[in-house]
Amino acid sequence: MKIAVMTDSTAYLTPEQREAFDIHMIPLQVIFDDATYEEEVDISTAEFYEKIKQQKSLPKTSQPVVGKVIEKLEELSKTYDAVISIHLSSGISGTYQSMVAADDMVEGIDVYAYDSELSCMPQAYYAMEAAQMVKQGASVEAILERLDEMKQTMIAYFMVDDLSNLQRGGRLNGAQALIGSLLQVKPVLHFEDKVIVPYEKIRTKKKALSRIKSLFAEQAAGGDKMRACFIHANRPEEAEALRAEMQAEYPNSEIDVSYFGPVIGTHLGEGAIGLTWYKV
């Protein structure tokens, strides 16, 4: 059986990474008043953060167009027998459900949709692992079993500079956002049951980042090799400094840097920083 691996644009794999791992991608959309853009296709992350500064209101975001999903699957069906398609959490987007439904819309290829229950680099880690296993000749069942195994330790914590984007986008409870804004809280957030919720309320960005790093330290205390990533919203230098510091402290682990692109950046806002990891 010939297996394709696909993810959506919110994994924020670079074009070079997608090519190296042979990972296919379907884009989500970010919608400004004057135009709709497919992220990672029509608009780059740098262009997005520059454009959003010029807008009075937040853009909207949308899952992939169904017609383009079907078109992509029909294209894959010419070469592949099955596709493992890994997507952002079904608790914040309908993308996963759309891919499940697409399995009945295209003949000649079996679609195995996988809910990452997170987004961004954790989602990318699943896709890269699946792609490596495909190259090694693994079966669909073995790959999905491995992804479930990774999910047991896959976790992400993040903090945002301003809670209003999450609240306005409907990704965070309004009362929680109001309280946070009034108190100038920089809460540590995480995914719980596939949705974004506060983990702890912390007063400053410095303390929030320190708390996130301490959560990683608890998991890494046993000496297990970890794969981790600092994810940033238009703060590359800050993320790289954090990466270098943690890499020096945990030489047994592999620490990466990635970014919150247009769709996720719309909801988190510029300046957000996250840390994700799993046990290798």
C-alpha cells in the first residue's frame, strides 16, 4: 500500500520541511475586509503581521474550502492508496471533521484523518513522524498507533500578550479574558479536552515563561530524551534565545524554533510565546 502524509497549514512546516519529508498540505484561510488569503500560499507570516498592524479590526479565519480538499484528495488518489491527514484540534476548528467527511467524497483513496488535539509544531511533529514511518514501510495501523503513543506525552503551554484576540475569536471564555485584562495577567494557557483554557494565572510575562520552562523541567527530570520547540508570534530573536538557553541546559534533548502563522496568530496575537514537547 502506498501511503501519503498530509497536514494543514497550521502545522507551519516550512516548504523545505514539507519537501524533505514529502508531506502534503492543505491551507486554511485568513480573511481581511478586502481579501481572502490561503496562509502559507497567498500570504507569508511576515506579511501577515505587517498587514494586521494596519487593520482596525481582527481578520477572520476559516477552514479549508471543501472543494479544494476534494481536489487535493483526487490528485493524491492517482498515486496513493491511502492518506494519513493530521489536523489542528477539532475543538477549535472544523478542519478535522471536514477531512473525516471527505473520505466518503473521493473514490480510490482511503482517508485516515487524525486529530492532533493541538496545533502548530505539535501537529507538525505528528506529520513528520508519520512521514518517516512511511519511508520505513510502516503500515497505516502502525503509524496511527505510534501517533497515539506520542500523544501520551505531547503537551503545549503558551502565553499571550493580550487576551482580547482569543476572546473576540471565540477561543477563550469572555469572562476569563476580561479578568485577565483588568489584572494585567499573563496567563499560562494550554489545551484541555481539545480547547484552549487557562492553566495558571500569572502576573508578568517573565514569570509566565519561567513557569512554562519549569513544567518542561519536571518532565525532563528523569533524563528522558525530549523533542521540544519554542513557538513565537513574530518574536524570532526571543524564541531563538530561549531555545539556545534550554538546549545548553538539556543537551540530551532536541530543541527547535517554530512560529504561529496567520490563522493561529490571529487568535493569539503578536508577541505570544509557546513551548511544546514530547518524549522521544
